[in-house]
Amino acid sequence: MKVLLMYKSRDFDLTGKLPANAQTLIQDLELSTLFSAMARGDEFLAVVAEKAVLTSLIDLEEIRYRQQILKDCLQNSATVRGIYAIAE
């Protein structure tokens, strides 16, 4: 399994601003339920999930890179779960 980051050429920015319509999207799409399920009670993961979901990608290469990360994680789900368990 390769070590992949969310972005190929930069770090994930937890301090970046959310889009102006973030609260409307969260409410209209009931995203708080999704964020809660993704975080499973972990406040840090809730913040990461919110930022990741609400921060759009527009660059095709970044989208492809992110899809490769997902593919790798799905193919190595036991390893990903093991890494997460270490951090708990």
C-alpha cells in the first residue's frame, strides 16, 4: 500500500474557510448525520469530514488523485482500519 495524502502537492488545510453556503448545505442535505457517522464520536474526524466534503475539487488531476486514494484504501481496508485503531 502506498502512502497517499489528500492532495498531491499540498497539505490538507483544516484552517481554511468553508464556502459561504456551508451551513445551508449542511442543513438542506442533512450532512450533520453524515459527518457524525464518519467521525464515530471523534471530534477531530468530524472537523476533517466537514472540511473535506464541503471543500470542492475542480482540478481534474486532483480529482483523479483523490479517486486513487479511495481505490487504494478500499483494496487495503484492513490496513486502513489497523492504522485508525492505533490512533484511537
